[in-house]
Amino acid sequence: MPETNLPLPVYYAQTLQSLLPIFDDSLSLSDASTQATLSQALDNLHLISRMISSLAVFSDNERIEELGDGEIIFMTLGWVIGEAEAKGGLGGVDDRKATLQRSENAFNVFLSLLSSYKVLSPDEQAESSAMAGEAGLPRDPAKRREAKIRQYKREKELREQISAQTRNHPAASSTPLAFILALLPSTSDRPSVVSMSTGSTSVNEELPDQREVTLLLLRLLHTLALSSLGSIKMELEILASAPIEPSSVAAGLQDPRAMRNEEEDDTWRLDRAARQARPKELISGGGRVLRPFTILPSTIGMSDRERLRTEVFRSDHRLPTMTIDEYLEEEDRRGNIIRGGGQASADAPTESELLALAAENDGTAEAEEKGEQKRLKEENWAQYAEENKRGAGNTMNRG
């Protein structure tokens, strides 16, 4: 792990050196050790970013000519953070979304810094502004293809120029991290570097063209950042429509093989009985059928032999079943079965007759209560008949 008491350029170089195997795809991102190295490097990069902010290395009212060579190289920090963040977030959909958003913010800060110092050429600045306005590559396929071709040609040209002018001449196809490391002090030599607070932090002063190479590198990183932002936008759109993940606790407690067995279609399994559905799951409270089901004959009074025979010689489809008794019980529970009617209902005494019979039992409290109820009912009816004369409501369309 890098030591924090090192000069800032050396500390930055050591951090990038730890990221180099990850950026050139030598290590698998799915390995826990790789993610641990990436997390530690990100902590170091954010620490460097806070140190640069506290030293006020960059300012909005400065020009690129006012920065030293050792200060310009730290303009690459935003791109490195964005790329490093994009390689993490493998803990699920939510984790990946948060990681991509942090990466997007880092890239936007990097592009804003280049724009404020006018590092880009007019064409590159116009393209950057256009892509920022459209939030990515153009949606038109032809324009998108032209934009990608321009980016590829510019990237190839800048890579060749940087490779030719950088010490040790790294391959043009190398990761940009190798180009940045070539412009920083060697982590083994650790040459003396003046403190950044003095305003002169130049490293490798024996290279007169280092400033030009650094500016070319910033233009290359600008092109790569635009491409990465387009990829991030598309991935975020895909993740936005991804299904909600189950809780990690439930996923950890259940065996994945058991989950697959539970989800397996049981229509062809002869040794697995269909799950018995409750009547409430088949018919809603309003009488709407929720699931197709089969009504079976009543099993009341049926012997075990007959019942088993009906279970063996059944239909070949596997629908939920409900006996006629269960169906009638469910209909009765929902109030869809009318009780009464017929001759028995006609022969039954009316409410008035029941009150009259109960009132005949003189001398009892119940008789007095029923008599009072009978009197009130007759009084209410007489009052109603007096207020509503016979035929008063039927005027035959006459006023």
C-alpha cells in the first residue's frame, strides 16, 4: 500500500501502479482480491483529490499556461477515478447503479476541468458540448456511426503521437495508465520533487516536450471519457428496467438448487401432486373466476375405494379441483344462495301474526313488549296510510 508521506507525484504513481494490472485486463474483475485492490486504490485516489483541492492547484480564473508541468499531470486524476469506479459495483443492480453514477460524475468533473482551462481544440470542444447536450452519442444511427469513427481516428492518432514522444515509448495500444505513469516519477527512483504549495512541481524537467505530451494525453483521455459516458448512459438505461432483486438475506438462506426445483414446472411430474388451492384463491368475492378449476362430484357418502378410483382415473390436465360441496359452501358464504320460498315459506306466519300470537300471553313481560311493538307498527301504518291516500300517487299524467 502506498505511503502517505511520499511526495504527491510519487504517491500518485504508486497508486496508478497498483491499478495497472486491472486496467490492462491482466486480473479478473470478479476476483475478490482484485476488487479489494480496486477499492484501496480508489481510496488513495480520492485522498489525492482532496489534497489537490486543499492546495488549490486548479482555479477557474487560471489559464493552462499558468500551470507547471507537474500540476498539469494531475488533471488526469478525474479520468482515472471515473474509469476505476466503472470497474467496480459487482454486488448487484443497486450497487452497480451507484457505481456508474459515481463514475459519471467523475468523468463530468474531468471534462469540466478541461473545458475551463481550454485544453481541447475547437472541434473537440464543440463535440464535447454537443454530446453533453444530447447526454451521449446521437440517437440517429448514421450520426452515431460518424461520431464513433471520428473518435476512433482521433484516439488512434493521439495514441501514436503520445507513444512516439513519451520516454520508454510504450506501445500505442497500451492502457492510458501506462502513458500517465511514463510522465510521473519512477516509484523505485523517487526523485526529489518540490512541494506543490511552492508553485513549481515540475518532474522530469530533463524532458522539454513533457508539457506537449501531457496536453496530448489529456486530449486522448477526453476522447475516451466521451466514449465511456455513452456506455454508462446505455448501461444505466438497461439497469433501470431490470427486475427488482430479492433480498440478499433470503437468497443466502435458500439453496439455489432448491429454488430451481420449486420453480420447475410440475405438469409433467407424475410423482408430485398438484398443490391444493383454497376456494378463495379460485373465486373472488365478487364471483369472478380467478383461476381455471374443475368441479368434482361430491365425496360425501363415497367409500374410500370409490374416492381413490376417482383420483386415479381423472383427466390428463392438471387444473385445481373443487368438489361440488366446497363450491356450494363457498357460494353460500358469499351470499349467493337464496334460502326460503316454496310452500313452506307461504305457510309460515308473518311478522304481524307472530306479534299478535306473542301478545296474547297476558301477564308476561314478553307479551307486553310484543304488544307494544304491535301497537307501534299499527300506529305507524295508520299514520302512513293517512298521509298517503289511496291513488294519490297515480295521477295518470295529470297534475
